[in-house]
Amino acid sequence: MLEFFEVLWNQTFMQHAFLTGILASLACGIIGSYVVVKRIVFISGGISHSVLAGMGLAYYLGYPPLLGAVLFAILAALLIGVISLRARQREDTIIGAVWAIGMAAGLIFISRTPGYNADLMSYLFGNILMVSRSDLLIIAVLDGLIVLLVFLFYKPFLAVCFDEEYARLQGICVDAVYLLLLCLTALTIVVLIQVVGIILVLALLTLPAAMASHHVRGLLPMMLTATGVGMICTSAGLFLSYEPNLPTGATIVMTAGSLYLLSTAYHSLAQYRQRLRGKRW
Amino acid sequence: MSTHPLIDVQNVYFQYDGELILDDVSLRVREGEFVGLIGPNGGGKTTLLKIVAGLLVPQKGSVLVLGQPPREISSQIGYVPQQINLDKEFPITVLEVVMLGCLGRASLFGGYRKRERELAEKALAEVDMLAFRHRRFGTLSGGQRQRVLIARALAGEPRLLIMDEPTANVDSLSQQQIYDLLHKINEKCTIILVSHDLGVVSRHVTRVACLNRRMVIHPTTAITDSMIQDIYQSHVHLVNHGDILPSGYEPV
């Protein structure tokens, strides 16, 4: 039990992992709240999986995979964004296609790269214990960018998420704001991929925010609560996975999932009791 | 009262997916009027409102509000959409909903300004919902939500208020309260509202416009049986005879 804290105190890899969890929670709390209230979970899944194409290509060409991830995440966000704005009817079909094609391209690039492909698993499922100092720096910069842009665009984002039509009447360029929001989602996904990998990103993007939404009245409190919940999940997951040597990303997601179930049960119970009381009076 | 009409819609045609929704529709509304727009479902009422609000652009015809294209003066138009389109699960407070109504009045970037808060609180007081300002929007009743949406429209200090079915999903007591409120608002603001409830609307408005693809305007609020016949029967007639209309089709 105490061994974990000793390692955290002494070893840089564990310190990096811990810091990565904290920094990623900030991004996932803020942007995850938008993803949940705007109901763009599926779009986020599409962006996340097409990132593999970028990581694979960067790996193939000998560049840092994180660079490829950032570029392709933004590219996928813009592509999917434009598609969802133009083709409302078959939106889900097209996003599904981008999702799968992105993954396929990534797999092909990785298979053509000489050497052994140990990295594939860490792309898909993340490896928070392997985060380097420079990765940490990039994550911190992306975090700063996300916080700054959300601070600047808080009102237009809220207007567009709550009521697009009314936002348009207010003279807001709804499409541009929507695309910017998707780009921020893309950056957040890149940050979260470091923690839990491409496949499990959706869990960190949605679960803390969904938990927070049960207990708050506004979007800003939702972001703050979701950030806090994210920090608890990542730290607890790191701690719980250490001793039994479990995969860290999966343990973090299981922690978030369990807390989500508890929160949902509590919320439903509270609502049920309120309804009972409402009947009596 | 100015000589120019506040709303001047002339010979507007609107087509959606190959279907003609508005066919040569004209409508003039003077400042200070309270116009009720009635007609059967699918008759084009919401479409006409959205055209007046600047959300849709007609294929043919001209639309002027306050003498300008609606898109250019949208900040002077207050719009109250149908509630159904809003997400009740959305975590947002009543005050925030109303502050979104005056985004055009303050800086779009950064946090909320004092001026936005003041305008929003004033609008909430006007609809008697100030006490609810810190409540979550989704937890309110249908009538209360409607009043908050009216406050959002009023927060922009509009000269024209456009409302789409303001009393749908609202119990009859709240319905009466909303109409009382609209009469008060009408003292300083022109109102045009859509409803399918002819009986209720005719008691409150100064003029009724009937829309079923084409427009018939009645100068008084006297609703006769033949009027109802014209508006609703012709629609049934239309359905019965398939979707191809004879060229000389006239609802009157």
C-alpha cells in the first residue's frame, strides 16, 4: 500500500504519470462538459479513432507520434465538423466511416514501419507510466490553450450549445464557433490519449462530466466538478493499478465507471424521493 | 407611430425540399400592433416567423423589418421559439438563459458583464421570474420556462417580439398569465405570435392573419364560422385530393 507513495515520492515516471492525470483532468472536465451537453459523444469517438492514422503516419515517417496526433485530430475534427454541418441526415454513417478508415490507415502505417510494433498497444490503450518530460510539457501547453480559449469563448460556446438558433439571431457565427469547439475537443482527445489511449478516451471525456451534471445548476460548476472528479479517477486509478500491476488506463476507466454508477444511483434515488415528497404535499 | 410598417413582407415564396410552403404571402404590421398568426399545422406559420426573424431567407419576395433586412437588425428582434427544441437536461441557470439574450449588448468574449446582468435581471423582473434566477432552467414548469424565454427575448430590448406557440404545453392558468404579460409588453413593443388555437388568440390580439400556404388577413378579431371553414377545411380538402394542386387553387 505505502509502496505506491514511496514510488510517487522517489520515481520520476510515477510523478509524470500523476501530473499527467491531473493535467488531463482539467482538459477532460472542461471540454467533456461541452461534449456531454452538446451531445457530440459520437463525433468525439470519430475524432479519437482517426487519430491513429496521424500517429501511425508520424511513426512511419520517424516523427514524434504526438505531433501526428495533434495534426490529425484537428484535421478529423474539421472534416467531421463540416460533414455534420452539411449532411444532417446521414451524419452518423459518415462519422462511422471516418472513424473506421482512420483506424485502418493507422494500422497499415504501423505495419509498414520497420522494427517491432510494441507501441501499437500504448496508442490504443494508453500508457500513462511512459509519459516523458517533453510529453508533459506539450500536455501542459495544450491545457493552457484550452483554458484560455474557453475563457475567451465561454459565452458564444454556451449560446451555441444551449440554443443554436438563438445564437444565430444574436449575430454569432454558429458554424465557426462549433468548429472551434470541435478543435478544442480534438486537442483534449490528444491529451487524454496519453492517459487511457484511443479506445478508452470516450470514458474520460464523458463520465466525469456526466457525473458532475447530476449535481450542478450551471455549466461552469459542471466543468469544475468534472475536473475534480477526473482528478480523483486518474489518481485513484493510478494508485489501485500499481500494486496488482493492472493496466493503468483500464483501471482509471473502471474507477470512473464505478463512480458513475454510484452517482447515477444516488441521483435517481434523490429524484425518486423528491417525487414521493411532491406527491404527499 | 411611424408611417412605415414595422414588418413589411411582400410576395414571399418559400420552398423546402421541393414543397411550396409559402405561396405569394404578404403581411404588413404597424408599430404597436399585436398580431396573431393562425392556421393549420404545416400551414407555414413557423416558416413565416423565421423569415421575419431573419433565420430563413425566402426564395422570392422581399422582407423588411424596421425598413431593413431582418438579418441586419436581429438585435432589435426578440424571438421566442417553441420550447420543444430546448434540452431540459442542460445545466444552465435561469439568469444565464436570460443573459444569453443580450449577448449583442456587451462584449462577446470573456465573462459576463455588469450590464448584461442588469438587463437580464430587469427582464426577469418584468416577467415576474426574478426570484427564480438561480434555479436550473430544466427544473421549472412549462409556464415558468416560457416566461423565462420571454425574458430572454426582452433582455435585448427589442422593438418587435416574435413568438412561436407561446402557450403550447402550458396549463390554462399559466396561459392566462402569459397573455396578461403579453398585453403589458405590447404597450411598448410590437408583437406577432403564432398559434393553432384560434379561440384563445382571437380574444387577445388586435388582428388575426390566417396562413395556410396563402395568407388571408382579417382586420378585426371577429372570427366567423366561414373563416374557420376557409382555413381548416381547405387544408383537409388539400389532403384529400393528393399533393398536386390545381393552378387556380384559392382558399377563399
